[in-house]
Amino acid sequence: MTRCQLREPRWRLAVLALIVATAAGCGAGDAPQAAQAPQSGDVTVTPGPDGVQAVTLVTQDNFRYIPARFIVTPGPVRLTLENPSGTVHNLRYDEGGPEEEIPVVRSAESETIEFTVSTPGKYEFICTFHEQFGQRGTMVVVRS
Ligand SMILES: [Cu+2]
């Protein structure tokens, strides 16, 4: 019976080690994912040869715009929304932002709008289909 009593702790130790290893693996998997979705990764948009500031936002299946934040200066902006995800998305500015909007971008398609910005400030936009999942972004207009 003494033998049996000695074995039990070893068995428990093995299970404990397994749990710890699983938890560590899980943690390691989470870290890159969190780093991959920076809502604050600012992208500064520079004018192309045509003088238009062209920016492309990509929507994946995680209900985020990549980039979720971009910076422009007063002048014309060409915004393209690319949708490689498996669902529809769109883009509409909040009150006070540009009136142009992208009503819908189907899966594997892209849509482009052009507008001119003048007043420095922060202009938020949302995907009206997925606002409840936090799909929103910000255009920052800074003085040139
Ligand atoms: Cu969406």
C-alpha cells in the first residue's frame, strides 16, 4: 500500500505539468494575436503623383479595419475598402465627417470613394453591419 501512496503524487504531478504546459501554449498563442490587431497603428497617408492621398483599408473576418486609424492633411482623399473576408462590410463616417460613404462591399470585392477634407480633427467611421463588434476606425486630419 505504501507503493500506491507514492505513485499517486507522481500521477498528479504529471497532470499538473500537462495543465501548465497547455496554459503556457495558450498564452503564447494569444500574444501574437493581440499584437496583430493594433487599433492605434497610425498610418500617415502621403499624396500620390495626382495630389490625392490614397489609403486602402482592409477588412478581415475579425471585424476590424486595417489600418483602423490613418492620418491625412487637408486636401483630396481617395479611400478604398478591400474586403477579403467572408462577409459584407461597409464604411460610413459619423456625424460631422465626410458625407461620402461605402454602403456595401461584398466578399472578395473592393469599393472606392473620394472626398476632400479641410478641417483638422478626428473623424470616426463605422461598419454599420458590425458596429456592435467594435468595427470602427478614425481618420485624423492634421494641418499640412
Ligand atoms: Cu463590417
